[in-house]
Amino acid sequence: MVRDLTQAERQTFASDGVALVRDAVDCEWVTRMMAVVDRQLAAPSKWSNDANPDGAENRNFTDRYLWQENAEINAFIRESGCAKLAAQAMDSQSARFYFDHLLVKEPGTASPTPWHQDIPYWPFMGKQICSLWLALTPCSVENSSLEFVRGSHGDGKYYAPEAFNGPQDDNASWMAKATGEKCPDIEADRQSFDIVGYDVEAGDALIFSAWTIHGARGNHSLKTRRAAISTRWLGDDAVWYPHAGTDPTVQQEDVSVAPGEPPVDEAVFPELWRA
């Protein structure tokens, strides 16, 4: 099964900066990606970030940039239909892949995902850049599904990135070089923002602009894991824009394009869908 976005889903993405897509992929992909989650929890990659390693509870775990070495994730990004959905949401004639990101909060993980935009963390610029966050387990807002500031993708704001685990996070020391305005403390003043959150089932997706402010609460369930895989997509107007304070995993020496050029390096940013 490879589905299309409905007109209503496209319109919601354009106006809100986020759209809920029910049954975004075939259920087979959920099973296959959950098997990847289990394997990465047992043997994380060098790009992982793991609070409370090996814990069955209170473990906030992420792993990323696995697609070139992990055959299952490589198949997922090429065959699941996510590239097509991302392109349709962005109103783009193409979708290039940036990176994959596994996100797991085991039962009783209190730590929230702070409010942030994605775009300041990445070495790209453009409005047609998005994430497709696929739920691999059912989860409610209370159990760490995502929340968004509706319409914030259109505010023209570019907030400096911050380490999710605070300045002591050695894996995010590169963010210290970033400059820019601090993201507002939305949690302290929720009533002043148009916040929308989504309860999801496994196989549902949240597609959102890299400019949309979003966050997630801790997983307050004492029984159920919250797991998702987020894939990051580049549309027609995206350009390579490496600068201080952005994720250094892919650097200038890794690509064949110059700053300000479209990311047409197939080895690093493969085009996986074109209209």
C-alpha cells in the first residue's frame, strides 16, 4: 500500500505546518521498523543518544543516520511511500532524503522533548523541508506524542538550536557555536500559543514543516513504550547551507555540492520521489 495525501491533509499542512495522516504506511513497515528499534536498543550505533542504557524503564533513546548501513531502513525510505507523502505535503515536485531518526521513550520516561524547530539544527535552508514522524506504537499526547504551535512555520522566526539534555550533553557540543534568538518558553505560557497535539495509532504519521515549533511530553505510561521513526525530507527549494551550530554529521567534505546549491548529491541526499 502506497497512499496519497488527501486534499484536506495538504491544506492542513499548508495552513497549520503539520498534518495528521492516518494509516500512512502499510502495517508491515511498523512490524519491520519495531524489529529495527529492538536491535538498535540492544546495539546502538555511534550516532545514538542514550539516557539510562539497558534500562527497561526511564530510558530516552535516539539513533540516527542508519540508512546507508541498515538494509531495513534503506528499504523503508525507498519503498514505504513516505517520500511521496513528504513531497505532496511540501507541494514539491521531488523529495530528497536527508536522514532517519529512531526515537524511543521507554515506560516511565519523564524527560520531555523541549519545544524547538528542526531547521536551525540542520545544514539546509528552504521552506520545502519537512519531517515525517511515523508512530510505531500507539501513543497519546500524555504519553509523548507530538504537540505543535499551529501556524508557527509561517512566522519567519529562526530560533537557535539547544541541546535537549542541557549543556552537559557532549553529543551536542556543536550547538554551542550557534547564534540567534532563543525559542520562547512555550511550556511556561501555553495559553498564549495555539497548541495542537495528536493521539496516534501505530502506522499513523505526523508530517510537519522544519519551521514548525514542536515538542513532546515525557512518556508517563508505566507499561507502554513510545517508539517512532522520523524521516527528514528536502523539497524543490532546499539548498545546502552548512554553518556554525548545525549538525556536523554530514559536512562539506562529505558532499559534492557547494553552499547555496541544491543538494543534488545522490550518494548523500538521494532523490527518492519525483512527480
